[in-house]
Amino acid sequence: MATRKMAVLLALALAFGSTQAGNEPAAQGESVLTLRVDGELTIGPEGGVVDYRLITKLDPQVEALVKRAVPKWRFKPVLVDGKPVMAASPMRITLAAEEVAEGYRVTVDNVVFRPNTRAEHEAERASRKAHPRINVAGEDPDPPVLISSKAMTPPKYPSGLQRSGVEGIVLLNLRLNPDGTVAEVFAAQSSLLNVKGGAALLDRARAMLERNAGDVAKRWKFTVEAEDPGKLLPKHLTVRVPVAYTLGLSPGDGDGLAGRWRHEFRGPNLTAPWLSGGEAAKVGVSDLDTNEMLAGVSPFELSDKSIIGKAL
């Protein structure tokens, strides 16, 4: 592994050319270990957790930490036709670990409440059609909208990075037109996988992948289903798509993050310019598998967001 990392760093240096240390830009990335945990969660009318289930097989120590934390979470009640109800949702927990003197400190990096499997997507579609006026307490109902992919030709691997063995993932935010074409593309976050080295050099590799993914995504097409697509706001027409550059995997294979730790050199998570802070779902490059797509607005919302970044 050490030999491979040295080869990767040498190839990167050759690809970008030598750089004087004093002229290097300030590094934007961070090195972090991440792990995904998939499960299901049910909240009661008052917003408390009444049931949950972990699907991902975990190390017993990590599993114990997660099981101790989840029952304490609190949510804004989910309303159907103005009345609080019992509500269930798929759950994706992303954990982060950093090395400390006594071992590793594990924190909740993020939690996303969106369907993960085909069956869960179909269940959400049926639920949205049956209950169009579903919303979070204190917020107006969002119009029901269903977005699915139509034509998404994956980008080609940048030859220099492919030859050097650099792998990475770019999380794109796309603002769609009502007809399903792409109006704007924004690289919200990106990661290089399983490499270490000079932060400024790795930042440049991330930027190369972001440009490559964004150029291709402008030509993608989607299907937008809504009563009146012309009245949808940018937040309703925003799609988050991870684009993977991984050696030996086809686009549909996924990146295999669920249940195992992965080292990432991860850039900052930026908000797309067409979204305000309150409209931007907190979704990062570590939260989605490479064969997934996240669209729409979830009615599940934590009322206490202090759990994000909190040690387990």
C-alpha cells in the first residue's frame, strides 16, 4: 500500500509539474475516515424515535455506539393534511473517525433520510402520490415532484489521473429546467480516495475531477413529473449526483462504502449558488453511493442538529 501511495504522489507531481512551496495555494481539503450505515427509522407524531433498524453489518463496538445515539434523536413532526402522523423513512448515517491519543474519535458526519434501494424509491413514489400534502411542521408543503434519470453518459477518466491510479468521487448539484434538461451545474464537494500527500497537490487533482464531471453533466437529461413543472422552485428541481472515478468498477457497481471505513481527502461542502442556506439539504460526497441520485425535499428533518459532528 505504501508503495502504491508513493507512486500515486510521484505521478501527480509529474502531471502537475513541480511547484515551489511558497507559491502553493492554501489547501482546502481534509483527510478523514468515513463509513456509511444504512437503516430504517420511524418517528412518532411528537417527533421522537419510536423504532429503528440497522441494515449494515458493523463492528460490534461501532454498532453499540450507533445504537446508543439514535434513540435520543429528535425530529420536527411530519404532517399529512396538517395533522402529525407516525412516519417512517430509510436512513443513511455517515460516520467520521479521526485519530486521537487514546485511539479514534468517532462522530456523526451526516444523516440523510432518503430512499436507497429500488423498492424504497417505489415506496416513496407511491406515498407521495397518495399523500401530496406531506410536510415538516412549521413549513409549507412542498409540491410533489418525482425526478428520474433519462440520459446520463458518464465522463471519461482524465488520462493523467487514471494512469497515476488516482481515484475520486465528485458530488454534483444540478439545477434542472422543467423539461428535464440541465440549467446549471455546481461541484458541491469532491474526495480523493485512499491516497495521502501534500494537500495543495491533492486539491489540484480534486479540481481536475470536478471540471471533468461538470463538463459532461451539462448534457444529461432527466424526467420531471409534477402537476405544474413551470411553478417548481430551484430547490424542487435540484438533483445531487455522485460521479465516481474508480479503477476496476463500472458506473453501476457502487463504491462499497457501506459497512467499511474508507480514507478520503475531502474538500469543503459548498452550497449551490441557486440555493439559500435553509433550502440546501446537508448532503455531502461521503453520503451517496455512486449508483444513487438524490432529488427533491425530504419531510424528515432533525430538530436538534447538534448531533452532526458530535462524538458517539
